[in-house]
Amino acid sequence: MKYTYTEKKDTRSGFGAGLAELADKNPNVVALCADLIGSLKMEKFIEKAPERFFQIGIAEANMMGIAAGLSITGKIPFTGTFANFSTSRVYDQIRQSIAYSDKNVKICASHAGLTLGEDGATHQVLEDIGMMKMLPGMTVINPCDYNQTKAATIAIADHKGPVYLRFGRPTVPVFIPEDMPFEIGKGIMLQEGTDVTIVATGHLVWESLVAADELEKEGISCEVINIHTIKPLDEEIILKSVEKTGKIVTAEEHNYLGGLGESVAGMLARRRPTRQEFVAVNDTFGESATPAELMKKYKIDAAAVKEAVKRILA
């Protein structure tokens, strides 16, 4: 495999490291948290810039309103709470106070998807990408590992307009080079292939690379693309790939309704109809279990990617 790893880290720690770096780099960056400092790894930012941190408490809707107000003064607010509380609980405030008026607020959401695990279905969220990508002007980013999450956190500070940055709780392989530039809206070709295109996001990028490596041993050549930015979608990298392979598998830790797969399918329907298989959660809520157990049960692991590839090639 071209990409290997020597350690595992949680992507939320990548967010914390990026935010701490922004404390030094950009005096306009401010951070807000809804009583989850440790979970969002915001301690280093607070150590470096305590006067630019606001503990809002368990009042997520107020946090979004305060962030919108701070953005009017020229500050760049980064809000921090779980993905479920960053979207479902505060959707009206985001729509009315942030998206509608194109406020420069960065909505940073940890514990996304199923892999927060034992916290159970009430804290898991599998519809957040769909909710956020439907808001006009909202950029939606879902990085794949610690290094990419850190780079994305730093990059969105320079982006004008609202951003939804999604990351997770579990430790996952760190395989993206630390010095790889993060360009919003530009997918990354991780591995070239000829038989099928695999387009993945978030934790499913590594699972897709594992699946592609195993399939190569069976004589199946997979092209693997990391789509870290779901909106705006890098249409050209996907179109160029499917022109070659003629088949595509999308892989994500999200409901198949509203996620990356649906964005890709809509784009392909308009520009180049292509056979597609979805690796995603099948219109259901999760439950309490370990991340690995949940990924296996809900068929969003490397084995599920392999099955999807074989279905589309059958």
C-alpha cells in the first residue's frame, strides 16, 4: 500500500492542535465551547489565548447567536460541541443567524457519525452532512485523519463565509503527510486504478484504502479519491476518474440519504450517468457499542467497501 501509518490519533485532537496554532497565527480567531472543552481538545487554545475563549455552557443555540454577533465585529468565531448538538439542536439559529446572512462562523463538530460508539444513538448523528450542505453558502468539510483535520482547521480561518467542519472521537490511522496542503474544494487522488472508482470521506478513507489493497491481491484495480470537502464538491476529479473506470463506489460514515454519495449521484446524473454503489448507513439510527462493532454491523468498514466493489463489478 502506498499509504501506511505508524500511529493512531483521534481527529478531534487534530482540531485542537490546529486551533492552538491559530491562537498564535491569527489574533481575530476566537473560540466558543458548550461545556465540552476536553472533548473538543480546546485546552491549548485557552492556555495561549484565554481572553479569546468563551465558555457558553450547555446553551448551544446561544453559542451560535453569540458567534454570529462576534463575526460582525471582525472576529472569526470557532464554535465547539458534538456534531449532534452543532446541527440538529441549533439548526434554526444556524440557518437564520449564520447562513442566511453569510456570517464568517466556523461550526466545528466533534463525535460525528456512529464511531463515538458507546454514547449511543441519542448522541450519534448520521444526518448532519445533509442538513448542513443544504444551507446556501455553507462549506462542508469532513477530513480523514489527524493531520488533515489539523490542516483543515487552519485553512478554514482564511476562508470567508460559514463552514461546517466535521470530525470524530475514535483513534484512527494517521496516513496523510503532515505537510500536505489542504485546499478547500479539491479532492485528493490517493491511489490510481482502472476497474472501479472509490470516493470516500472521513473515517471511510482509510477503510477504502485497506479494501483497495486487499482487492488488488485479487486482481481488482481500484482508484481511491479522498473527498474531504463535500460542499463545494470537486466534480472534475470524480468525472475524470469515472471516464476511465465507468463505475463508482461512494463510502461515508453517514446516512446514505443526504450524504456524500447522494451529492456524487446528483452530479453524475447531470453530467455523466454512471453505475454507483453506496457504502453508508441504510436509513436507520445507531446504537451503543464499540466503534468497530458499529462499523461492522452497519456495513461501513473495509469489508463493506470490498463487497460494494464486487457487487458493481459482478
